Amino acid sequence: MQGYLTLLTDLYQLTMMNGYLKNGKEKDIAVFDLFFRRNNIITYSVAAGLEQAVDYILNLRFTEEDIAYLRSLDLFDDAFLRYLADFRFTGDVYAVPEGTVVFPEEPIVTVRAPLCEAQLLETALLNIVNHQTLIATKSAKVAYAAKGDTVMEFGLRRAQGPDAGVYGARASVIGGCRSTSNVLAGKMFDIPVAGTHAHSWVMNFATEYEAFSAYAELFPDACLLLVDTYDTLKSGVPNAIRVFDELRAKGHEPKGIRLDSGDLAYLSKRARKMLDDAGYPDAIICASGDLDEYLITSLKNQGAKIDLWGVGTKLITSADMPALGGVYKLSALYPASGGEIPKIKLSDNSDKITNPAFKDVYRIYDKNTGKAEADLIVVRGEKIDESKPLTVFHPREVWKKTTFTDYTVRPLTYKVMEHGRLVRPLPALREITEYAEREKETFWDEYKRLDNPHVYKVDLSEKLYNIKNALISEIRGENG
């Protein structure tokens, strides 16, 4: 599925590269940050997509066919096309590990590379990291709503194309799903695959009972029956129980039933009683049908007797927030002639003013609870002395301050690539999911709740704050 992605870019990346080359800037070193901006729906995210992003960078090549196509556009001269023919990424990449909980304005990926190289990465990195982080975040919210119940992803048929279905399945597992219906994703990423049968299976037999019986004969130790094709309580559940009795008589235990429509709270409670009364208290009830974190929360509040949640369309498309809103912004420049120049983008909208300089991010934990209390974005190389009190302040409302005394800090970013080469192997998906679960557990529920979550503190160090404000004053002419 990864395939060949070098031309997966916006044309203006190439025209800018051409311009940099013409203006003698190809040896300048640039620092770009990939991050997402604050919005009303996504207050935190679960970082994902780094593995595919790294694979893309490692395989950046312009083939003869690429060069021929670009020549046909009549935009580029031979000097630029010769440059592309020899193109390789030679820079450094820093990132937070996949599965890390991240917040607005925090760099998820940072690229430090010759200007042309760093510029070319923008579109593909945004495409990859935006999508997978978005789906991992949606999955985390669905899993949070499920309160420990198992969640299965099965949105492939509603995904926005094959890649979105496959990499969305991977991202959903990072966020908190435990299996997928997507067989290709299962093969590619070693994700457990799960599924039962469709309504069409039942409709292809003369009676519902015959359909259930045939399915049970095929899969006696994994028999989970879809019971809402005709009438859930009058025929579906009774026929399932009849087949379960036959299975038990042959030495097999049924897995359970699935509900895909109707009043899931009412039906699950009635079905649970029917199953229990028939001697199947361990038979699970799986629910599906346009579920998301809000409907799951509502069903739980109604006392629904559901053990397994199958979430499809609204997860794989992140229906209520179809784009993360990630951006890729220049934050520092190191001209070939020497020196360092912090860069900032200004806007009348304060949320769109970027943070300059080459940066690190530290997470501050309460030493007694182990819970995350705040993040601090600093100029790269700044150190925090944990033996001393640490005061942080709101980056705009600076009178809001918090002082930590009994705390520890952890740097969130690490070097992934150096001089165009991978520094160390990336973790397997299983390791990523375990890390993501530990990450989420370090945050109080107040930050993870679905409605009106508490705003997590993301502050700037005093040094970074001063650099930012000095640049704003300089650009706006406030210093004369």
C-alpha cells in the first residue's frame, strides 16, 4: 500500500525548490515543525503515522519517468531537473513516538534539513500524519467512551479509499481499538482480525434458524450470530439460543450475538435476560450500527448490556472532525553563511501566530501521582533542573502561573533520522499500542472527557517567549 510517493506533493513545493536553487539557497538549513492548531473539537490528539512518514522519506527518489513528466510541464529548466535526478534526503527528523498524547502547537514532527529537502516533505508528511493522527485520536475517544469494553474497527467499506481504510485501521489500533475487520491491515500490521456474517447470509437460507445452524457448523468455537435480520427478540435471539443449545450438546460454547439496528439499549437488555435465562451468561452481546463515542456514552448511561462495540463509519472517517488541521511551518533558518535566524508567521488571529526557533517539548509530571500536569515548549538545548521549583505561565495570559515543586519531566521528542538515515528501528505496532495505553493513563479524566474537557497547560519557556515577542515587535516595527 505504501507504494511510490515522491510525486505525492503539491506543485508549489517544486516551484519553491526551483526558486531556492535559483537564488542560491539550496545549502541553507531550515527547520520546519508539523503541528496542529487549537479547535473546538480536538483538544488533544494521539500521534500516529510516523512509520509511514519515515518510509516515505527513506524512499524519496525522482525516477526518469518523473523527470520526463516534470520536463513536460515546461516549468523547470535542465539545471533543476538534474538536481532532482540526484535528489536524496540528507537531513534530520525529530518526532514524538507514535501513541504519544499531544496538544495544539506542539511539534509532532520536526525536520531539520537543507531548505529544498525540508520544503519537499511538507505535503506528504501532512497527508500521512494528519490522517493517521486524526483517526488515532477519534479511536482514543471511542475507546474512552467504551470504558474498558473491547472496541473493533470495521469501517473499511466506508473509508475514503483503500489507503485510508488500511492506514486508518492501523491508526485506530494505536488509539485503542483491539481488532479490525480489514484483512489486508491485519496482514500488513499484525492486527487481530474479527468479524461474523452479514444479513445477506441469513437471507440466503430458507429460514433464520437454518442460516444460524449452518454458520455454527462452520465455526463452532467462534459462533457469534447477527440476530436482527427479521425480528431481534421474536426470532433472532430465540433462534440463536436454539442453535447455542445444539452447539453445547456437541461440546462447544457459543461466542454470542450481534445487534446492528434498533434501540440498542432496550434490545441489549432484553437479549441479555433471554441469554441468561437460557443458561448463557457468558455469551457476549456485540453492538454495531453508526456508533461513535457519544452514542456509546449514551447507551452506557442507559444501562445497555453490550460487551463488544463494532465502530465503523464514524471512526474511520472521523465524521465530526474530518480533518486534523495540521500545518507545517518554518521555525528557524541557518544560512550557509552562518548564524541562526528564528522565523515566525504572524496573523491577526493569535492562534495562527507560530512559535519560532528549533524547539524541544517537555512533559511535567506530578511525582506523587505520576499524572501529567503541563507541557513546556522550550528552545532546543534548554534544560530543566528538577531539583528547583519550576514556574510556567500561559503564553498569552501571562498572569496565569503555576509553580511545580515535586515533579519530574520527560522530553517528548527524539531524533528519528540523522543525515537521511534511520537512527534506530521503529517499534512494532504492538509496542506502540502498549505505549499509547500507558500514555493515556497518565492523564486525568478531566482532560479526556468528551464534553467541556479541562484545558491542559501547554506553555512556553521564558527564553522562547522572549524570542517570540521580540520577533513580533521587530516585524511590526514596534522597536522603530
